[in-house]
Amino acid sequence: MALRKPPLREVHAERDATFTEFGGWDMPVEFDSIRAEHTAVRERAGIFDVSHMSELEVTGPDATTLMQRLTSNDVTALEPGDSQYSTITTAEGTIIDDTVVYRLPEDEGGNAAYLFIPNAGHDAQMSDRWVDHRDEWSLDAEVTNVTDEWAMFAVQGPDAPDLVTEVLGSAPGLARFEAREADLAGVSCLLARTGYTGEAGFEVLCPWDEAESVWDAFVDDDACPPCGLGARDTLRIEMGFLLSGQDFHPDDEPRNPYEAGIGFTVKLDTEFVGRDALERVDREGVDERFVGIELVDRGIARHGYDLTNEDGDTVGHVTSGTMSPTLSKAIALGYVPVDHAEPGQRVDVVVRGDRKRARVVSLPFIDR
């Protein structure tokens, strides 16, 4: 199957970006170098094209009920312009996807309207899930897959608020996890104080056909260089943020939100698919936990590598790993039994058959 392309794919190619397949999309992984782009975001700012992320709108009289029953957080707590991090779970409490749910700034027909952002390539799956449950529960809601209508960019870094203020012409006036409609470079956009890097930053949704105007308004080789998904990955690992398909997957890495360290997204006083199973997990506890791992010996921990105890017995595995550009040391994420999960605990990472000394550390790896 042909890869899906973001609206600025050729614009990125003209800048000699290198590309990778991600979630069925052909996305820029690197423009200059991962380290340079990572450092720009930590020290100044950078802009990412994240148009591969899925977008679905849910409107109508029963939109709130549908969202509440299919996501684990409390949608009714959202005021217009608010957003929240949440999960979508099976009846057994296993994470299918994680998502940010926005209550749009303007209601439609007197009803709350929502936009939620599943991971790349999940738009059709989530659209089917929402429609199937809507019909099963006889709810009056409209579900619209708008993934191919909206481009999405992330402006991230300590200078991001000043950059947005400059392009907007005034201070954005947004607290964390707030969103508003905004005119950026003459384009009507949804501007949100959200991101995936741990830095101050914003995410911008704009119409597909007008994406280049918004992109060009921010890109500056010195102040805000374009950044690829490679730097996005090293930035999120430093923060201990989950990556769908690696740190959780309903088949290959089945995890519930408590195991994955995001139990805060579960509101047991609401009714949603998976709620009863997660109540049991909350009451009985988990067997394994998602932890940070810092290598003591030289080596890089990669996805799928085994973790052992000092006797060489396998006790867990790595789900994500990299050489941290900020810390200049190898770091990783993975799951271990709860009795190996305390910070300071010795574990070894098996790198190409050799055991490398490592230790469990608290997340995030860096203070932000």
C-alpha cells in the first residue's frame, strides 16, 4: 500500500530532509541532524510536522456521552477550549491507544463538540470504533474523520511562547492544555498549549491547503529550525513519554494504564469501556511497572532487548532506548517486576548477547 503523504512532503524534500515510514505515512525523520534538532528544541525552539497524527471530530447531542464512554478520563470536566490526555482501552483494560481530547472552543448547536488525536495510522480504526459503539448504544452523535483535512505542526522549546506571540501579533493567553482559535499568518487555526517534548510549546492545526503559509511563518534556520521525528523520539524518551506500538500495543505489548505509568488518566467514577477491569487492577495492584533505565556500561539499549537480574535471569525488556543528547548517556524505557522497579535497583541490559550494567531511575530523565 502506498504511503500517505503530509501536505508539505515535497517542501521538506526540497530542504533535503530524509524520510521514514511511520504509521503508514512518509514523514521527515531528520533535516540537519537529530542531535542538532534535539538541542535546538531544548535550548531555543524547533518546529515539527506532525501531520501524520490522526484527527477525529465528534459532534451532536450525545457527543459528550460517546466520548465519556470510550475514553478513560473525565470528559465532562472539560470546559470549552480545554483538553486532556486520555487512553482508549479494551473491556479488559488494555490500552488500544493514547490520545489528547480537545473540547473545541465553540459549541455546535448548543452541544459540546470534540476533537481527539489518536496516533498515526489509527484514524480509520478509531472512526470505526466510535461509529460502531455509537450505533450499538443508539447515541445521537456524528463522527467525522478529518485527518486528511488538517495539517498539524508542533512549535516546541523555551522560545516557543515568544515565537507564537510574534506570529500571532499578541500573547496567546493559553495555559497548559488550553486551546483557542487563532489567526496565524492569515490562516484560521486551532492553537493549543500542548506538546510531546517536555518543553514549553504549542501545537497548531491548520487547513491542509494552507499549511505552507503557517509552516513558513515559524521556520527560521537559527531561531526555529525544522525538526524531524528522530529528534521528537529522543526528546520524548528523555521525558519518559509513551510511544504507541513500542511502549504499549494491544497485541505485542498489552499494557493497562497503571502498568504504563499513566494511571492518572483513569477516572473510575466515570463509566467507560474497560472501567471494571481497571478498578480491579487499581484495587489489586500490578505485577510490572514502566521504568526508566540508565546504562552504567557502554552500550545502547534498543527496543526488545532483555533486562536481567544480577544472576542473569530475564526479568523484563526494553521498549524504547536511545543515547540522550541532553545527558550524553544511554537511557531506556521498559517494564520490570514491581520488586525491581525502585530507583537505584540494579538491572542488566543484554546488548547483542553481552550483559551491560544498568540501574532503574525515576522518570523523567531530565527536569522539566
